[in-house]
Amino acid sequence: MNKKYVTDLTDLLWQIEDKKYLDSFVEDLLTEKELKDIADRVKILRLLRQGKTQRAIAEELWISVTTVNRWAKVLKNGTWAFKDLKITL
């Protein structure tokens, strides 16, 4: 992953202090599919943190076990934000 893309985006988002403005910005920035994909990823992470099995999550969200497994690996081996959950899921 290109860290410059990540830094450019996070630097931009970090400047937005108003929640309504941030909501509008994200809504304009991302397509409906991109928003849904991100929301689905957050759901997967949330369910994994709740202790649900990968198979149960896949069935509940109608996605492949492989997709859930990829996010389980992110929780296990990803950045500190996901490993230590410094963010609220």
C-alpha cells in the first residue's frame, strides 16, 4: 500500500473538525459502493472482536469465509489501531 495516499487522506481528514462537515465530505468523496464496502469491513471487525466465528460472520453478512479471514488477519497482524483497538469499532 502506498503510504503517501494514506498520509494525504488522513492529513486532509484530520483538518475537519466539524462532524456534519466530515459526514458531507465523506459522502461526496466516496461512492455508495465504497461506503458500503467500508461499512462491511467495520462490521466484520466488530463481530470478530465480539468473538463470533469466522463462519458465523460469513453467514450473517452473506460474504465468503475468505473475506472474513482476511480481516481476522488484520486484527491479528495489522496496524496498532486494529491490534490494540485504539479506535472504537
